[in-house]
Amino acid sequence: MYLGDFKEDTTNAGGLFTSRNTTGEASALTSGLIACYKMSSTIETTAGLTLTSTFDNRVGLNRVQMDLSSTAFYAASEEYGIVLTQGTVNGVSVAGETLFHFSISNRYQGSTHTSTDVFDQAKNAISTLGVTTAASTHTSTDIFDQAKNALSTYGVTTAASTHTSTDVFDQSKNALSTYGVSTHTSTNIFDQAKNAISTQLSTISDAVWEEAQSGHVTNGTMGAAAYRAAYMGPMGVGVYINISGANTNTVAGTDGTVANPVSTVAAAKTIADALGTKFIYLIDPAGPGILQFTAAMNQYHFYGIGDPTNKIIDFASQNVGDSLFQNLNVRGPMGTGNRATLIDCEIQEEIGAGVTTLHALCIRCGLVDEVTFDTSNDNVLDGCYSMVAGGGAPIIRASGAAGTLSIRHYSGGLEFASLSASHKVSVEGQGQIIFGASCNVNAEVVVRGHFTVTDNTAGMSNFTEAALINMTKIDTSVFDNSKSAISTAGVSTHTSTDIFDQSKNAISTLGVSTHTSTNIFDQAKNALTTKGVSTHTSTNIFDQSKNALTTYGVSTHTAAEVMTAAMTESYTTAATPTPAQLLFETNALLAQFAIASTVYTAYQRGSTVTAAATWELNDSTSPTALKRTG
């Protein structure tokens, strides 16, 4: 970037630059050092240079200040370059990067006019001052003749009209001298003219540097390029808005700069249009503040500098179609129009009784509480996430009668509300999904990934979860497969309910009346008491029950004997495994295993090397079934 041609010994020169990572995003410059090279040699200096990284607490924004009076190294008629000699951006070295180019009094080449064109310009200047047109076109000869006549008018003898050009010139000088006019030869007149011009150079140069920017806004001119530098920001030239400010002026070159931001969208738009830019930067040192739209804003890029929580945008029902909002807190309803784009934003419910309603492509955005999507159009959320801590979840409410919600790479809790039978929803990611009671059970919803699902409706009938993985599905699949395996081995399997019912029937067969688990226990105690067994705690009841069973010829063991008896670890693929083999196989299936593609390997107890058994999954990414293979 060329900074300009500075006056010698300028004490306050410099510029801003943005450091970016390999993906183009603004990123902090670390351990940066700079030097200045004189372009006519390999000599460099660091004198008079100051580098400020993360200028004004804006990540990626850096300032270079130059004091050109600090050393004789900075001299007139020279070109200079500022480079980084040290520093990294996101761990990548940027040493050797060129930042700026400038010169010192090296753009004026001096006067090269001849006496002829000086004379011509003098004639033109005289004509401009009101001398008759005829005079401006006279030749040197008739100008000489008129001079003689003029001298004659002032008392020069008639004979003078016959004098030579030399003594006429001398007499002209004398006559002019008589009237107080200092005269010289054509040579020194030309020299003095040059000197007079040279004397004005410093004045002209100072006037140029002190000229107000506001008067030079024509695109493509050096003046426009100079004042556009005051609008430089992380994404390029843009207009600055201080949300909590009070400046509503719209003078390009003066208002809307980082040093003098405006406070309204309307003022920013006027200046941005004059600059030919679509970038609008939001700052709010005193924040948080709310910037409310009052008119449509299409195809603009709004960028929040700093914490997005303090940079609040209220769409206020305005059309913002095709605009991009980045690093901001967005609220309020969008007006009718094309879809907007939100990147790295916080999406939050409108303050008060209002509703935040969006028609948008949302990328890496956080959902703070409740947001409504106008599903009469298509909406996409990619890489978005919940900002609700704990067990709660943000809410997505559908406002249109039909449409789509495509949610990709989501993380965290998410509750749906007001889905209609015509809505189509796709969700991919991980976390928790809740269907609110206001959802129509016929809404078409497909969920893929790792989610728990809570259905508060009467039952989502058009819900596809073939590619959904969670512990409930795994437990169910393992239980069903375990039942099948046990059944294959000749063991009858039942649910916990019918096992309990059959147990009651078996007890009843023995003459014990059974009901609930509570009165079964009470009746058992009563039955034992009837048999002369005194019952008290669960321990002696258990012991007495054993005694009673022994009395009837049933062999019993204590709980300790049953639970602490060591079993020999063993596995088999036979159709008739022992109970111990089934227990060890079930333990291996759930405790220590590894999955490689579609191979599910369970390991023996205490080992991650020795295989106990293997199964085959029906899919390497979204399995829904497995079968024993070894």
C-alpha cells in the first residue's frame, strides 16, 4: 500500500494493516517487529518506527507510526518501504511481508518550462486579467512597436521610435524605473519567476497535506484513495457505526471513520454508497447497544468488531435480503425478501413482547433462547449450537404452514415447536432433541447422529431414526439380540413383567396368595409365621425362607454363596452355552470392546488384546443390528 509523498521531517505519519491467517480471517500478530528500507540501497533502520499489534483491542488490526524527523536516514527525494522482520500469525511466520511504501518530497520534478512557454503562459495570464483579446495574440514585433508608442506617450522623444531594439529596451527600463517598477533582463526575470515558483512549493505542499478530506471523494482519484484509508477495517474499506453514539452526519471523508463513527444505519448507508463499499463495521465501546433498522438494507455486509453480545442488531421487520451479518447479536423479525446470511452470530429472542423471526442461512451461530423461522421459505443451519447451559434447550418455532428446516452439524439441545404436518425437517449432529406438544405428529422429521429424543406429542408418526444412535437404541438392540441368543440356546425368555407374573403364579401354586410386590412380601412373612417362623428384617426373613424351603426339600444357598462363588471364564459358539458362558459373553459385549468398520470385537475380562467373541454390524456408520460371527 502506498501511503503518499511526505514532507521532510514529518513527525506523525503511518498507517493501519490487517494480519490474517491462512484462511483469510483476521488474526492476531504475535512478536511483530518492523524495519524501514531505503529503496536506493540495502540499508534499513528501526528508528522512529512504532508497531502496535491488536490496535484498539481489535484482533488482527495493527498500527504503524513513523517519525521522519528522528534520523537523517529519512531524506528528501527518496523512496522507502516498511516490512515485517519478525512475527507470526496463528503460528505461521510472516517475516518478510511488505506492509507500506512511501516517499519523501520525491513526486515534484521542478519547473522545466522554456522562456517561450513562460511567455505564452504570461500572455494567457494577462488575458485572464482583462487585457483585450487582441493583446494576447500579438507577436513580439508589434508588442515592441506598441512599447515604443507607449514610451512616446510618456514623453520619450519621437526620435526614440527609430531607436534600435537595444536602446529602446534600455529606455523602457528607465521609463519603468521612473514609475517605480524594478526592471531586469529577460534572463534574471525568468530566474526570479522560477525562484518565486520554488518559494511557493513548500506552501503548496503544506496546503495539500492540510487539505480537508471531505472535498475529495471522486472514485479513482488520489484524493479519494487518501480519504478511503480512514475507513479501512478488518474486511476492507467500510463505514463505522458506534451503536451508542450520536453522530448522524453524512460527510464522506469526515463522518463514519473509525475516529468519527456515525450512529445510524441510514447515515452509514449514505456514506457507504458514496465510498462505493458494502462493508459496515459495528463498534460500541460503551455497549451493549441496540442498532435498529428503519429501512430496507439489501446486499450489505455488517461486521461486528469485538464481543458480539455487545453488538445487537434489531431487524425491526425491515427487508435485509441478500445481506450478510457477521459476529453480531441478532434479534427481531426480518421483513419480506430474499434469504439473509448469518455467520458467527448469536441469535436471540426479541426484547419485550416481540418475536425474532428469520429467513436465513445460519453458519456457526449460537441459539440463545427462542427463535422463529419463517418456514414458508427454506432455511439452513450449518455448524450451529445451543448456548443454553445445563439441561435446558433453545427452541426453534415454525411460523409458516409448510417449508423446510435443514440443520447440519448441530451440537447441543434443541426443542421444536409448532411444526405442521407439511413441514420437512432434517437434523444431523449430537445432543438432545425435544418435540414440543405443539408439534403436529405428522411432520416429516429425519434425525441422524447421536441424539437422545424426547417426544412430548401424542407420538411423532412420521419420524425416521434409522441413522440415529443413542444408548436407548443400543440397550434395546443388545437386549433383543441377547434374548434371541438365549432363546437359541433353548432358554425361554420373557420381559421383566411376565417373569414377575409367572413368579407370582409359581408362588401362588405353592399356596401363597400374591398381589403387589409390597403385599407379596407381607404375605410371605405371614405365610412363614404361620409355619412357625419368626420374621423380622430382610436378612433373617431370607435366612428363614431358606430354612423353610429346606424343610420342603429345596436345596438353598446364601446370597453371599451365590454372589461370591467364582466362575471359570469360558466362551463358546455352541448352540447350548452354559449360564456362566452366557454371562461372560454378555459382560464382554458391554464392558470391553472395539469397533473396526463392521467388526465388533469383545475382549476377555482384564484384556484389550485377547478376543472373547466377535460380531458383525450391518453398517459401518449407522448400525442397527449385529450378529455373532466368532
